[in-house]
Amino acid sequence: MQIVAKVANIAISKKDLDREKACGGTEAQALKRLIDRCLILHKAEQMGFSVSDEEYDVALMEIIDEENPFGLSPGSLQDMDAAEMETLIRRNIIIRKYVTSICPNTKSIPEEKLKELYKEQINNFCREEMVRCSHIFIRGEDALEKIQAIRNRIHNAEDFIKECKECSDCPSSESCGDLGFFPKGKLYPEIDEVAFSLKKGEISQPFKSPEGYHILMLTDRKCESAIPFSEIKDSLSEHLLQMEKEYFIMRHIGELYEEFKNQIVIYDDALK
């Protein structure tokens, strides 16, 4: 096994590095992440943290249902043998237990602080622009000819509703072709392009999507607006608590680098 770095008695192999690189970033960034975790692991073991067989069994069952266990890329666990897998699981349990023990036990953030941040960052708390359209849909070999004829008969909203009920191949014709409100990205790009370019009450020319041909009529539009504080305060609080935790851990890792700087070895030749 080719070793690329060590933190005290914990070795980082070339295989470990390749797995971590698959998660993203440069080789240097991947190695930094591995060293960070090894520093936490080394400190945790010094502090006496360990893993019981029961904890190991629970963790093993949990990762079965995880799409990317340990944050690794899909399929990266397939080349691990049983011993490697057990070591990885036990190390991650120790790291998790240690981090939980050192993080500040902050359960909530004062509402006044949340409101202050909300006001400062209000442009970041906006709903997406949404439009509401009705449509006439025609499919089949002669769909283009049919829908052009339909469009020629439409001069106003009343004409649109009449043609929709009589001619549209979409079940929505029973409700005047109403598609409801939708943001960009929910329907086909061809529909988005037309829908978001229309003015309220405007009726489009026929256009094609992968399903067939459409005529759209824009019936309403919700402009981008700020999400009320009452709707976002809980998620904002959770986000801030997570940021505080991450900042605390980053600062602690910096302290561990200083504490164990003489026990970190990187084998530059192995990285070439």
C-alpha cells in the first residue's frame, strides 16, 4: 500500500486520496480534507473515544441506505475489503462523537438576531418568479396544420377558451387549459421560453415542445417577492446554527494543526 501522508500513526494511502479526489476539488484540497479528519481522529483517540460493537452495527445498517456513505462518490466503496470498510466506519463514528462533544450546545438563536440578519440579507430571501398559463395542446402527424388553423380563429381570451374546450388534446381543456402557477424549470424549456416572455392576457403563436404543439395564454404572474420572516425564521435559525458549528470546527482544526504540526508528514514523492 502506497502511503502519501501520515498524521501521527494514522496513514493516508494513495487509494484513500483517489477516493477523496473523486468527491471533487484538486489533489491538494482532497489531501487537506483527509488530513483534517485524521487530526480530529488522532485527538479523539487521545481523549479516549472508542466505538462499541453495538454502535458499529447500527452505523453499518445506516450506511446501507445511504446514497453516498461518508460523503464518498457513488461506487467508491465497492473496491474496499471488509477490513477497510470496518476501519472507515469505526473512524467515522469516533470523529462524529468527538465533534458532537466539543461543539457548543447552542439550541436556538435569539429572534432579534434572526430579524437583523433577515433585514440585512432580504434580497437573498426571495420567491421565484412564477407564471400562470392556459394552453391549447395538439399532437399527431398533422398537429402543426391543426394548431395554425386554431390560432387563426383566436382573436381574444373568449376565442381561446372556446377553442381550448373544443380542440385541445390535453385533459386540462376541461378547466380552460389551466396549467396553474409554475416557476422556470418545472416544465419543458420551450414552454418556459414562451410563458415567461408573455404579458398578462397575451396569447402566443403556436410552438413545439417534445410532446407536441402548444398555444399559451398568460393569465397571471407572481413577481419575485421577499419571503415573509415568519415563513423563513426556522430554516434561517437552522442554517445559522450549522454555520456556527462549521466555523467552530474549522477553527478547532486550525488549533489541531498547530498542536500536531510535528506529527504531520507528507510524502511529496508519492504524490508525483
